[in-house]
Amino acid sequence: MGSFSIWHWLIVLVVVLLLFGRGKIPELMGDMAKGIKSFKKGMSEEDEDAETAKTVEHQPDEPIKDAAKTSKKKAG
């Protein structure tokens, strides 16, 4: 009852392969890797957004340059 022998691990491997199939396991691992990459990307984007919000200064609105042109069109 101490530890598992190589035969125990082989039987477990065969059962897992029968349950999930040979192609399903790499597919599951690929999906898990995509999830981890997506999580890391989301975390880095969140950090970048927080830093840009701190560094961006509020600038007053610039006057509209075409205001004179639009008033002439309305008057004419």
C-alpha cells in the first residue's frame, strides 16, 4: 500500500486515454493555454489603462476653428 508501481500508472493512463480520447487531451491543454494568455493580456491591459489614467492631464477644450465658416453659411 506504499506507492504506485509503473503498472498502476499505465492502467491509469489507459483509462484516461479511453475516457478522453487521444485528440481531446491536447485540445484541452491548448484551450487552457489560450485562457491563461487571455488572462495575462487582460491584466496587462488593465495595468496600462490605470497608468495612462494617472498620467493624462486634463486639457481645456480647444476653440472650434471653423466656427466663423459655419456662422457665415447659416447667415447666407
